[in-house]
Amino acid sequence: MDTSDPDITFDAEGRCNHCTDFLERTAKRIFREDEGRRQLEAVVARIRKRSRGKPYDSVVGVSGGVDSCYAAYVAVSFGLRPLVVHMDNGWNSDIAVRNIKTLTERLGLDYRSFVLDWEEFRDLQLAFLKASVPEIETPTDMAIPAALHRVAAEVGVRIIISGGNFATEGILPKAWHYNAKDVRYLKAIHRRFGTRPLRTFPTFGFLAESYYKFVKGIRFLYILNYVPYRRKDAEAFLRQEMGWRPYGGKHHESRITGFLHSYLLPVKFGIDYRRATFSTQILTGEITREAALEALARPPYDPEGIEVEKEYLAKKFGIGLEELEAIIREPPKTYRDYPNAEWLLERLYGVYRRWFSASGPL
């Protein structure tokens, strides 16, 4: 990590706050192998008892990437019967779609695709691109939990299994991506730069989350935090046993996310997500600091391939390549340049987190 995170601090021994925070949090939330198995078996027993007589006991969000696919496998290996749910925003790579198909076939799981209205979503995401903020994926990040909670409520289950985990995502500076649950911010960007009304887009803010959590009783299960999880080992297993195929870098299962992480964020905003990923992997012993620095010395994108991606994105967004280049050249801005609900959400979620911390994970 470096000062591309404006909030980074270092102690007297040169250790940054991300390292210290990661080690403190993982000590509390990641279980040792035997303990994790016992904890997960107890959780699974409660879920199965609660869901007797139902076709599913949970839903699992799957993108076609390593973390979510392996989470689905772990769920099945512990005896759960999840419904696989994929939020389709129109940007899936062909490989990611194939990975989801082969995974569900190998595991014998039912699959449901929650498809967004492409014209609405394209207009909304293009509005964020025109706003020159780093949060190009906020519409996606908001639609995913909205889709998962809607489907969970529809099929009558109270558990959403997520591939999110501390082993690969334990470090992520808040300054790099503003709150994806700020509906006011999303609507402000759309009002300023959008051209179509949002009639069907599934927003998911504090009120929606509170409804699903407190009224419907739906909660997340971060299943990979209960088992020994090394991403390279998981990928090797998926390739051998589940017919899974690699799609490039982390998050490249989506064409727009791959472009954002490999090109737009580092070039326009000075944000290289590889720093956070490598830092987490160093702390978990998956790579060495020297190997990470060597990788960071190489550009995050292929200079020739990125031109192809730009042409693809321009066509997909329905704009000219020249317009896309002009948008990229616009000075960078932050969420503070637009109306938002940061002050209110910080206080509401502060109370919310304290309540859930006291009530337990399930």
C-alpha cells in the first residue's frame, strides 16, 4: 500500500494501519481449521433445520469468478441446498457465463439469472462514467444485493451465501470507493448525467437493507471465512473438478470491471487495486512482498489489448470512441462533488453494526 490511499497511516515501526486492522479483524473473524469446521457445521445444522420441506435452504450469489464459485462448492460440500443466483447487468464475459453453467451442472444446483433492463442500466452506468468519479461500478454493487435479497425473499430462505472473504479482500481502502448503498448519491448522478427514467432498476439502500434484515430476517453467510481458503488452491480445484476456466485478472469476469480495475482507476484516479489484493495476500502468506513489488512494476493493462477494450466499451455504451476518450480525459472528481447522504448513513450504519455485533451472525 502507498499514499494513493489518502487515509493511510504508519506506526513507529513502519507498519500501516491496513496491516494492523487486517490482523486484528482476522484474529476475530477467521476461524482455525478445526474450529471453523465445527462452527460451520453448527451453522449449517441450524439452516437445514429451519428450511425443512423447502426446495432450497439458501441462495448463493455467483459471478463466475473464483471466490463465488468456490463458495457454492463449499456450501454443497457441507450439505446445503442453495439456489444459484446471478445478477446479469449485460457485461458478463463469455467465460464467466460458461463457468456458472458448468458449476451448476457439476453440483446439481438450480440456477436463476436476475436480468437488469439493459437500456436503463447502460444509461445509469454511463452517467457515472460521465460524472468522472471512481464509483463506476456502484450501480452493479447496488443491484447485486438487491437481486439476492429479492430472490431470497421470493423463495422463502433467510440465508445469502457470499464469496466475500478476508483471505483475498481483507484490505480495501474506504477512500477508493464510496458507499454503494447511498441511494441519494446514485440518483443525483443519474439526474445530472442520465437520459432515461429508472423504472425497474433495483436500488438497495439503508431502508431496503433494514427491511430485509429486520422484517424478513435475511442475513449473509461469508462461508469462506470458516474454511482454509487460498485462492490459488481454490482455482486449481475448480479447474480440475468443476470445469472452471480462467478469465484473466481479479474481477475480469465482467468486461466493464476488468476495464475499470486495469485501466480507468490506475490511469485516471491513481488507484491500483492490485496493491490492496497483493497486500492481503502478503499478510495471508500467499505471496511475498518482493513478488508483489515485481508484479506492480509491470503495467496493470496490456497497451494493445486496452485499445480493443475501449472500442468494445464505446460500442456497448452506444457512444463513439472519441467521446469515450474525452470522458476519460475529464478531470477526476469524488462523491463529495455531488449530493450524497454520507453524514446520515455513517450514523445509521453505526447503530446498525452495533446491533448486529451484539445479536450474532445468524
